[in-house]
Amino acid sequence: MPLIIICGTPVSGKTSRTTELKQFFENVHNKNVEIVSEDEAIIKLGYEKNSTYLDSQKEKRVRGYLKSEVIRLIGKDNVVILDGSNYIKGYRYELYCASKASKSTQCTIYTIRNQQEAWDDNIRRIEANESKPNDNPDLNKQPYTEEVFNALTKLRFEEPNSNNRWDSPLFTVQTTSQLDLDAVYKVLFEKKPPPPNMSTQNPPLSSTNFLYEIDKVTQAISKQILDSKQLNLDIIKFPEYPGCVLEVGFIQSVNPQKLLRLRRQFLTYAKMSHSNEEANKIGRFYIQYLNKTLTD
Ligand SMILES: *[C@@H]1O[C@H](CO)[C@@H](O)[C@H](O)[C@H]1NC(C)=O
Ligand SMILES: *[C@@H]1O[C@H](CO)[C@@H](O)[C@H](O)[C@H]1NC(C)=O
Ligand SMILES: *[C@@H]1O[C@H](CO)[C@@H](O)[C@H](O)[C@H]1NC(C)=O
């Protein structure tokens, strides 16, 4: 059921991570793993790697093919790993919507590597290819031309970002570092909705003043959200909480009834958790809580 999206620039270790994940899920957790490989898709469609990335029509067909393979496999009881560059933000968003539609969990593994090192490795692949052209060793180790390498490394690559819900949860991993496989397993198989992020370790505090404060703060935020929606704004910023923004997806899904219900839930939680965070922090938690609940 779960989907793992590999994302990374050329020669950054995507296929090695894919193999590592496959072995982990099969051997440690006895799962059935399906790999959907971009390199293999290119061959299947009768294309060649270098020219595919220089032809937007071909690339589009490859992406379409990969997506349909993912959708075909995702419904079953197995782990699907999409091994490819997946460098387009909008494409990752489409995959996220597809996995969500089939009620699957998902995560993104972002493989990063020093560009010079990756290029040096690519040159070694070119040389190996030239010395043994008919020996087609490993499909996934086919080199890139310099033009394609640069395009996919610098110009076109849209870095994943854990603030985008479709890229999240995001694991960023260097070629030399260890991927936390247990954490990947957990987010895919033991995922629970994130609780409001409030510290529960503070000493109890139920002063009327605190309750009054959080009531006032959350009410003001709710009001600002509804006012902004009424004005058809597509982004909401909160001057009191720098960096806190709510985006168009949130604004579209919020309405007065939902907001009322969520505010009550939040207040109940805040009281139970005996938090003595100052009101300013509570405001921020409230905004994040709404955001998570309505856009996740
Ligand atoms: C892509 O270009 C590189 C560099 O010119 C070359 O070594 C490689 O064989 C090409 N790849 C394929 C699949 O033809
Ligand atoms: C939640 O709180 C923990 C501990 O204070 C912090 O490390 C973490 O970054 C917070 N997460 C979010 C999403 O705010
Ligand atoms: C709300 O979610 C969006 C999309 O995930 C993110 O970009 C934004 O920073 C979030 N805002 C807050 C206040 O958490």
C-alpha cells in the first residue's frame, strides 16, 4: 500500500537507496516490494536516456507511464518504490494526490550528493561505457551527457521541501550517510495524525488567566481567518506570529463550522495538557494545528 518516492539529481544514489529499501522491507518486515523504475520505463517506451530528457514530449510520456504504474500497483498490499529523479514539484504533488486517493501512506526520500563528486562518477561511467560498449552492465548506471546532467542537477531540479505536505515526511540522505530505515517504516506503517505540538512536560497550570488568554488568542485568530476568507485572500499572514502563513488550500477548506469545532477541540486539548506556554506560543500552535488538521 505505501508509496516511497525517491527524488534526486543524477548519480546521487537513488537506485542504491531503492535497493536498500527493498531489501529492508522484504527481509526485515516481510513485505512485498514493487519497484517502478524510471530508467526501465525509458527503455520500455523505446527511448534512450539522454535524448529523453531533452525532449519534453518523451519525458511527459515517461512520467505518465510511471504514474499509471504506481497507481496500478499501489492498491495492493505491497510497498511501491518509485525510483526516478522526480524533480518536478507539480509531479510529486500529483503522485501525492494519487496515493492519497487510494488511502496510502507515503514518504519522500531525497538523495543528495556533492555535484562535483556526482559528475566525476558520471565520467567514470562514460569511460566504462566506451571501453565496453556492448557489455551493457547495469541499466541504472547508464551515464548522462553533460547537458542532461546539468539540466537535471541545476536548471530544472525543484528541491523537495518538508513544508510541502506532498513532500512530507521527507528523509534527506547523503550517499555516505545512513538512512533511518526504521523511521521510514514507522511513517509508512504506524502513521498517526500529528497531535498539536504542545509541550506536556510543563507543570500544571490552570489559572483562569491562562484559560482566558488562550480563549482570546484563538478567537482572534479564527476571526482573522474568516475575515480573510471573506475577502477572498489566497494567503493569510499573522503579524503577531512572524513566518506563520496559511495558504490557498487551507483557506479553501476552512469554513465557520469547522473552525468552531476545531477551536473547541484545541481548547480542550490545551486545558488537558496543562500547558503553561505563553499566549504567543499558543497562537502559533493553534495556527499550525488548524493547518495540519485541514490540509493533511
Ligand atoms: C548518454 O550519453 C553518454 C555520454 O555521451 C554516453 O556515454 C551514454 O552511452 C549515453 N547513454 C545512452 C543510454 O546511450
Ligand atoms: C514540535 O516540538 C518539538 C519539541 O519542542 C520540536 O523539536 C519540533 O520541531 C516541533 N515540531 C513542529 C512541527 O513544530
Ligand atoms: C501550512 O501548510 C502549508 C503547506 O503544507 C505550509 O507551507 C505552511 O507553512 C503551513 N503554515 C503553518 C503556519 O504551519
